[in-house]
Amino acid sequence: MRTALVIGTGLIGTSAALALAGRGVQVHLADHDAAQARTAEARGAGTQRQPEGPVDLAIVAVPPAHVAATVADVLRRGLARGVLDVASVKGGPRRELDALGCDLTRYIGTHPMAGRERSGPLAATADLFEGRPWVLTPTAGTDTEALNLALELVALCRAVPVVMEDEAHDRAVALVSHTPHLLSSMVAARLQDADETAVRLCGQGIRDVTRIAASDPAMWIDILSANPGPVADVLAAVAADLDETVRALRVLQSADEAKRGGGAAGIEDVLRRGNAGRERVPGKHGAASAVYETVTVLIGDQPGELARIFADAGRAGVNIEDVRIEHATGQQAGLIQLVVEPSAAPGLTRALRERGWSIRQ
């Protein structure tokens, strides 16, 4: 691939443009928001100059509601040898394109499974897609050249290609992306009118659950409007579990010991099913989820502390698998959780204590 046209210079479009430009591809940028396109250009994502002829690949990075019209326009004008979109839903745009009577041999729907809470070109990074799944939804009519161009894009962005049918993709993202966002927002909404004393007690658990609720509502209305059925199906199943859990909790208030036992059994059931589901989430590098141990260390909120603890762990010969930080309320300190192989935990604990770190059990 030597040339590309990126239409839509938000987070995903600009990130793809930065990755391509960084690997020698001539990238042309287009956006209905001229200021946003200028920002992407200033960041080195490409040029706003019109290409002199058809580019190798057009990347349509517009909201789902506008994907079909934009792809149809690119195909009609012959702007590229291959065309793909990066919207988070796939079935709806394809049905719209079919209804428009478009020749879709040069088009393929795709979806990079990457993102951030922030949006826009200033949030974009060239490494946004590295190591992340990038779903491709070719059909029997997809031209080989279009598929190869899409695969080349995925490779240049250092993502991992995953081939799926579009409807299967939409059901999958409803479960692993769209519904979790709504649930995060619902939990975060409970904080809006909560007592200030309660809010000050927020710890890492509530921060983890509500992190993605910080995303742009307008963007998510576009996404959910394009995939309402599958999301509603998952939410209905969650609602059934929620109803049963509420019932079990009410029963736990009973004076009848037998009824309380039934309520506890209901709570245990949902917790155990949650354990089983969590175990299916892929672990490091997409491998099966592994069991790790956590070494928790008190750390000061000052320059150089993270570098120092990582260096001390390195000197102990321990590979850190994951890191989480919980900030203390009202103190310039926090707890850093170093996730390591179980066999490495005792040695790391001993080594860090020897170097003056305070270990929390």
C-alpha cells in the first residue's frame, strides 16, 4: 500500500492515519469538520490535499449512521481500489449499502477493537491498535484485492486480524463492548446525586467499573442506535439476573433462617457464574487466563517513584505481568499492585522490603 484516504479524523481515523504515515504511506485526510482535519494534519497524520487519482485504500471512519452514504459516495466516485469502514457495527451499514444497490466487491466492513475514553484527533496515537483484534467481515463477493488491502492495513497498524460474519460480530460486540458501556454508565449515574460523604469513599472498584462511562454520549448514541437489537437482548438477560439478585437480597432480610439460606444460595449462584465468565476473558497476549498473585506496595505520589519500584523489581529478576494503582484519599500516596507469577511473589516481596518499600498484606 502506497496511498490511502482517511475520511473522518476522529480518534480511530487519525490513529490509523498516524500508523500508516509512520510507515511510509502517503495519507490524504478528509473531514466535514475542517478544524478537526487541520488538527490531524498538524499532528503528522497526513495531508488535506486531494489525491491526484484513486488511492490504494479508502478508510471510512465516520459515525455508523453515515457509513453507508460515505462508502457509497467513495465507490461511486472511484476514489480507491479498495474501501473499508471501521465502524463498531457491521450488519446495518451492509444492509443499507445493499439497499442502495452498490457494487460491494471492492468494499469490506471492519472493526478495530481498540479505543479510549477520549475522542478526537488529539487523543489519537499511532500505536492504538497494536496487539488488538481487528475484525474483518468479508462476504463471498468481496474482491481478493480489497481483502488483501484490509489485511495490509491491519498489519501496518500491528493489529491482529479476526474474520467473522457481520451479524455474528454485532452480537459479539453487544456482549463484550456495548452492554458493558451502558452498565458502566448506569452505575456511574448512581453517583450523580449521591451524598458527598459516600462519593469520597470511592475506591479502585468503583473507578474500574465506571472508567468507560467517561466516554462521549453523542458518539455512543450513534453506536447504540446502529446495534439496538443485540444490545437489548443482552440487557434483557442481565435484567433477569438483576431481578433474581434483588429478590435474593430481599430474602436475606427475612427472619426465617430457611428463607435466608435460599437468598444466600441465589447470591452465590450469580457470583459463581460471574467467576466462571471472568475466567473465559483472554489473558496476556490473548492466551488463556492465568492465575497470578498480587504484591501490594505503598508508594509516594512524587516523581520517580514508579521508575524506582519497577527498577527494583527488575533487579529482583521478576517480570511484572500487570500493574494497578489505587490512589489514597486526602494523602499524597497510593497503593501499587504488582501482578506477578505466584512463584515470583515471595522473592519480590522480600527484595522490595530489603530496599525499603512498605508491603501491604
